Amino acid sequence: MNRERAAALGREPHGSSDDPDLLDFSANANPEVPEGVERVYRAAFERARTYSPEPPAAFRAAAADYVNCDPKQVVPTPGGLAAIRLAVGLAVDEGSAALLPTPSFGEYAREVRLQGGEPSFVDADRVLDADPSGHALAVVCTPNNPTGTGYDHDALLAFAARCRAAGTVLLVDEAFLGFTERESLAGTDGVVVARALTKLFGLPGIRTGFAVATGDLGAALRGARRTWNLSAPALATGEFCLRQEGFVRETRERVRQERERMRDALSERYEVTPSEAPFLLLDVGDRDVDRVVERARERGVAVRDARSFRGLDSHVRVAVRRPAENDRLLAALGVGDGESGDEEKEGDEKGGANADV
């Protein structure tokens, strides 16, 4: 990693609002957490007074059961982004090319550039049809952020086989896969899977995640991992959450039902991308995005300005939360019972519907 390059690279924008007066739909973390997780976190204090086991076998076993792989293939990391950095750092050298989806998570390109690599962008809807030849790394996010696009498992396996044949490391970011019934690619040769507790278990601040890889690639990830890279509370809560099957089932069903309800309502006014994730991407058309975001804030709701994603210029992204909270979002965006007409009337008074959200 080059010092001057690192100093010159800015931070990628992300969702999340720190304003306590706003209901946050700009970040995609689950508003619910598993029952008992706080107790487990507090109980880990005594463990924090000594060094954690190396390697952390109990956490690796829970992660392996969760994604159905060999525990030896699990590489614990402080969050999914740390797993992504680890994979990019091992695959990409100065001057390397990396095949990246767009629009998608901006940290992929940033990590590639930190290593001196050059991103080569391909439409996220066609990433599995791309030719990985000549690329040190290819990335797939499934479901993709911010579109919510999920990818067929067999199609992913076929793309992984083409990457292996081309000598290209395939990084599959499964940060949101737990919200679906789709199977993980964990344990597939030539593939690094990145997972985190951030989204599904609603714990972005604890920083717990893991990578999965096989063979020489897995050995390299294990060798590059820092010793004691996860705290005792992070290991304890991670192990606990990864075994909460009932919580996962309930979350999936709630998100599925609410996402479809929200999409139906929002489609009255916006173009809504089909999604398998706990968020929806809205094209606001010829409305002013700044005005959409600001008007939502005025009504107590934070939405994500999605123009920071490469290739998007008229979009916002909204999370899927609890039913009553989702009703507040719909009202803030001018849809739902009794809201659409009032919004249009106010828009007319201010100079037309395009002046409003």
C-alpha cells in the first residue's frame, strides 16, 4: 500500500444518520437484534481480561455451521469490510485490473485503488456474463447494494468456474444474503466469501464478520489475518447470533412482507427496482433528489441519497424496517393512505409536482 496514494484517497459516503430526531432509513441494518444478545455481550467482560483463543475455534465453528463449510476455511475478521480488504490486498498488486459491478458498494473500488489496482466497471445486472480474463480480482455483491439484485446460485458457480480458469480471484460479498433463502458460495474453490453480523443481526458497531476460502487462497487469508483481530465481546456475540435460526427466519419473513408492501405503495409515485434485500432503490424521475431527501428529513425520516453510487443520478435508497416505521417512511415520501393527495396539492401550490417529492 502506497503512502501518498492512501493519503490522497477520500472516504466513501455511506448511509446512517446520527440525528436522534430522525428515523433512519438511510442505513440497512436490521432494527431488531436477537433476544439475549446484550446479556451475552455483557457477560463477555470477564473473557476480555485475557487474550482470546487463537484461532477462535468456537466462533469459527458457529460461522461454518451458518454458511455450511469446513471451520478451517473460516477466517474471522472485524466486520465484512475487513474481510473485503483482506481479499483485495492478497489479490491485487500495483497495476492489476479488477472487475467490479456498478452501481454497487463503493468500498470495492476504493480498496482496489489503495493497492494500486485499476477498477474495470461492468453493469451489475451483467456482471456474471463478463469475461474475467486479465483481471486479478472479480467482485460480486449478492444481493447487490444498492439495487437489491440477487443472483442465481448456479450462475454464480458457473462464473466462479470461469474465474478459476482465468486465474482470477472471485470475491463474493454476501453481506445481505442472510435475508434470503439463497445458498452461500462459501467453500467454493477460488472464491473468497465475505460475511458480517452488521446487517442481518443489527450490530454494525460491534464489528464482527468473517471470510471463507479454500486451498492456497484460504491459507493466505489465514496467514494475513492479524492475531487477536476480534475482541472477546465480538467473538461471543458473533457466536451467539450465528446460531439464532429462529431470529433469522422471522427476520426474513418480516422483511419479505414489508418490502413487497412498501414496493407496491412506492410504485404509485416512483420507479422501484425489484429487490431481494432489506432495502429498495427508488428512481425519483425528474424530481430534485436534494428536495426529496430534505423533504423526508423535514418529516422526521432520513433516506439515502443514492447519487453517490456510480451510475445513479436520480435515485434514493430506503431501508425496510418495522411496519409502523415503514408507514412513516411512506407518508414522508408522499404515498400511503391520505398522503398522496395532500402532497400533490402542496406541490401544486409551490409550482407543480416536480417541486415536491
